[in-house]
Amino acid sequence: MATQFMNVRETAEYLNMSVAWVYRDAPALGLTPYKFGRGRNAKIQFRVSEVQAWVKQQKLG
């Protein structure tokens, strides 16, 4: 089965951005984070297909 989610570090590498940028700015720019778990052990992940679609939308015309 193909991976459906990327963690914050993988998302940052895919976008060639910093981990801090992914936490701080990505949700404000339209990337939807998914939270798995509760409290300090919660994991933030992003759906691979949504990240890829977001990248395509950033294309300059």
C-alpha cells in the first residue's frame, strides 16, 4: 500500500522548506495538517496527494 501521509520533516524535504516553515506557514497557505494522537505525543502529518496538488497550484502562469 502506498504511503498516504508525510510527517512534517518529509513534507519540509519535499517542499525544500524548513520544518519551522511547515509548522508556521504551510497551514496558512492552504496545506491542511492532520493531527494523530493527543497532547505532547500528537503527530502532525500532511496527505501526500494534497501536498502534490498544492505544489501544482503554485505554478506561475
